[in-house]
Amino acid sequence: MQPDADRTRGSAAVCILGELRTFAQPVVWQSQARYVIQPLLQDGWDVDVFASVDDRGSTSRDLQILDLVFRARTKFERAATVTQYSRYKTCLELMQARRKQYRWVVKIR
């Protein structure tokens, strides 16, 4: 990809939402890294990764991948009433706490 002048060095946030049930499977996290995060980085974007996830049913490996591979700022939500839309709000709150202006926000599950 060739970065264009308008997008070079902009800030982008990637928000991982949902449950971590299958996150540690290489096909899942490698795909997210390869097709979402790496292209943004290669295109000159400053990328921050956030996660609003439910870690029920996950393993310590899931959490290690979030931390080591994505360096994600993470909030775990276990309430039974948590909806996909409330996870958007949580992700927004995590981004606002960073006190940074993002030109793009990408949501992935």
C-alpha cells in the first residue's frame, strides 16, 4: 500500500469487542493483526488498540495475546446484561481516557 499525504501519520484506534472464546486460536488473532492492524501501521498510521471484552471461557493465553501482541488497553466486562452496544461505549471511554484525537476508529470482533 502506498500512503497518501492525507492519511500519513494520522491516529487510528482499533477496538476489539466481544468474547475471547476463540481469540487464542492463531487463525483469529493473526488474521486481525495481518488484515487490520499491520496494514494501518504500514500505511503510516499511529495505531492504538483497545479491547472491551468478556473473558469468561478464555484462557491466560487469550489475555497474553491481547497484552503482548496487540498491547491493548483492556476492560473486562462480565455482567450478564452487557450488550454489544455497551461495549462500544466502553471502548469510547477507553479511547477518551487516552486523551488523543483519532481520525479513524475500526471495530473488530
